[in-house]
Amino acid sequence: MARPRRIGILGHPGRAAVRRAATRLLAQLRRRGVRATVDARLAAELGITGEPLRRMVRSCDVLVTLGGDGTVLAAARAAVRTRCVLLPVNMGGLGFLTIAESRELSVALRAALAGRWPTVERRLVSALVRRRGRTVLRGVALNDAVVKSAGGRSAVHLRLSALGDDLGHLVADGIVVASAAGSTAYSLSAGGPVLAPDVEAVVLTPVCPHSIGSRPLVLAPGSEVGITVLGSFERISLLLDGQDRVDLAPRDEVRVRLDRGRVRLFQNPARPFAGTLRRKLGWQGSTHRSF
């Protein structure tokens, strides 16, 4: 990409370490003569003027995220279909979606500004909710769209369709429809497969199904998953990346597929996907194990 001229900064406003890092980053960018803008919520904590995230991503070349995976997910949903490239720096917990740790912030910024790190594109999933023939929600998620009971204590009854046909009546704690990026998140915890991040596919994973025949499915990129809400003893919700939520009613129809829009992210050549699997998720155990 061309040399960035405007940098956006998004961070978890409740963390003191993020506020300190954002302050240092702003000073560093100003010394370089690069224009920088801070997300409005973080800016309020810093006592400066900021800009709402969705407006900021339309005009910035690079968006630095300071936080964990949740911060990256929020940034991706806002930046889809824009020219803004995400530079995710881990200042949270697992940070599976991030490409650098907090101590590497300056190194990552220099590499991005100099064009030494390549960029990749990732597809999101899109979800549409139909109620009595009317569309009541359209949304996107980098990781997944999940239908489950709002309280998490009762099973949900759903009718599923995919591959152009009916998949039957599912009784489970929920259903996860994930992208390749989301295959290492909730879907993985529910027993779904891991997809390489450049695989364009949809993963359909039942959560604690009440049947030994309900197994994950990997679907082609053009596939659409249909979910009809039958009922539950609790309120049922659709969650996008675990952050955006809408309540569902019986007979609501949810349609999920890969979105046509993409989000761009920097890629750290020193952090290949296989290495992240080993380091973050303990893939194939630990090197400390003996024979």
C-alpha cells in the first residue's frame, strides 16, 4: 500500500495501559508528521477531541487497534468495505487476531508505515433477520453469527437449512455460523474445525446438540445457512461477534452467508498462522512434553 497519511487509533478506554500506549503513539506519529485521529470514547478518556469509529475508518489509511480480540472485531465490522487497513496490537488477553504484542507497538508501526508488512483481505459473514416478511436486521461479523438463548440456561429449538435443502430440527444450546477467522473462536470451543485464514468457507457448528448426529459442516463460500426460530423457554438472541445483539421471536428467519465485503489487515511475516496456533492455542501440545 502507499505510505499512510492518516492513522486512526482505537483502544479499550477502560484500560490504563491502553491510554498510556495511545498517548505515546500519538506523540510518535506527530514527530513523524503523520496525521492521527483517536476514537471518540478513548479520546474522552485522554481529554482530547476524537471522532466516532465509523466516521474515522472512512478517512484513515491505517487503524491501529490497542486491546484484545474484541477490539479487533469491533474495528473489522466498522472498516469492512473501506480502504482502511487494520494494525491489531495485543493489549488484552489471548489476542489471537492480533499481529503484535504491546511491547512491539513501535516496531509494528514502523513496519506498516514503511510498507514492509504485506496486507491480506478477510471476508466477514453477513446476517439478515426476517420477521413476518419484513427485514428487521442486517449486520456483519468477522468471526461469527450465533443464535442461542439469551440466558444460556435453556436449549433452543431451530429449523436449519443449507446446501439447498432442509437439515432438520436442531435442539441445542445454540448454533454458530463462522467465517474462517471465526473457526478458531466460539466454533472451535464447540467442537468445530480449524480453517486456515485464507480459506473462504462457512462453518456451521451446533453448540452442545441434543443428538449425536448433529455435527459441524463446512460449506462453500456461496452457501447460505437458513435458521428458523421455533422456540425456547428463554428469550433467543442473535449475536454478531458476541458484541451486537438482537432478540429473536418464534418464526423469525435468520439467513447467514459470507459477506461480499472484505476487511484488510496487516500481516506480520514473523507471525505465521501455524505459529500462532502453537503459541496461542497450544496446537499439538507443548514442546516441554517428554516421551
